[in-house]
Amino acid sequence: MKTVGYFVRHGETEWNVEGKLQGHQDSPLTAHGRYQAACLQRVMKDVPLNAIYSSPSRRAEHTAEVIRGNHPVPIKLCEELREIHMGSWEGRRHEELHKEAAFQCFWSQPHLFKAVHGGETFDELKERVIPAAESLLRQHKGDHILIVTHSITLKMIMNSFLNRPLDELWNPPVLQPASLSKVVWEDDKVHIELLGDIAHYSLDRKSSR
């Protein structure tokens, strides 16, 4: 029996625009972020969703609320779906950190990264999120489920589903805000049908940022 998982990154936030790292901290969706989520809602309005899970970060939960639309399904918050914890980097801009050796390692050699800034390593993120994602798919055998999370957390999930080693975590594609990744889970095997799809962005060009 097939389980279909729709994995979504939250929409654009104020800190995304400002180039600030969020991690376990949070910032609101921008008007454009809400628009991105609304575009995806139109794509998914006829999908027979049986369950919706979200990171407890407000930016993810808000995105899930928009996508849910008229589906009579509660949004369940899952702590394991939070973004990677970035410790003292959270709330700071990329440009402030780009010369730090640990920050360069974070973005170029994730398999060697040490969390000297007080956050999580990528191995710790993997140990947190992969069992949770697989458990949700197993719990909902035969269902269609929506899972709303964050860019790095989602990269880790999809990297694992692709059976890639950790040093390939940053391989393309970049998972854009409100992008859609669709997986089919059957007999503990995953087939990826969509990866970081943003075709829904172009559905309503009359809407403005």
C-alpha cells in the first residue's frame, strides 16, 4: 500500500529577506511568503489529505495553515521537524559570519562540521529528523500526508531518501520557500516524484509581492 508524502519548506520570511539565520528562532512570513503558500494551496486543494504535520516554528505552522485551506484536517506540531539549531549564529546575517572557518565548513563540508557555535551538528539533525519522518510515513500507510518544515531539515530528509552521503547534502537543487517535494513510500522504499518543485509560483502572475 502506497503512502504519499508532500514535503514543503515554509514560505519566505522577513529574516530570509534580511539574510538572517533563523534556526530555532523565528520571523513572520512576508506578504510574498504568504502568496507562495497560497499558490501551493491552489495546487493541493483537491489532494485528499489525511494528515498534516508541521514544525512548531510559527513560520512553518502559518505556511501549513495556508496550504490546508478547506481541508478538515488538524495541524499536528512535531518538535522533530524543527530547523537545525544554529546556536549563537541565529539572528545574525550571513555576511557577518562568512569569514568564520566553522561557518564556511557548515556550507561546504557538512560531514566535517563541528558545532562550535553551540548549535547542532548535521549528524545530530539527521538522528533527530530521519526517524521522525519515516515514522510519520509508516503511521499513515495508504494516506496522503503534508509535512511542513525548513530548508536544511528538508534537505536532510531528501538527502536520506536519495541514499546520498552527508558530504552531498548541499547538492542541487536548492529548496526554495514553499517548494514542494513529493515522495511515494511503499514497503519501506521511497520513490521521489518531485524535488523542490516551484511550478506553482507561476499560477497567478496577477498577484503582487
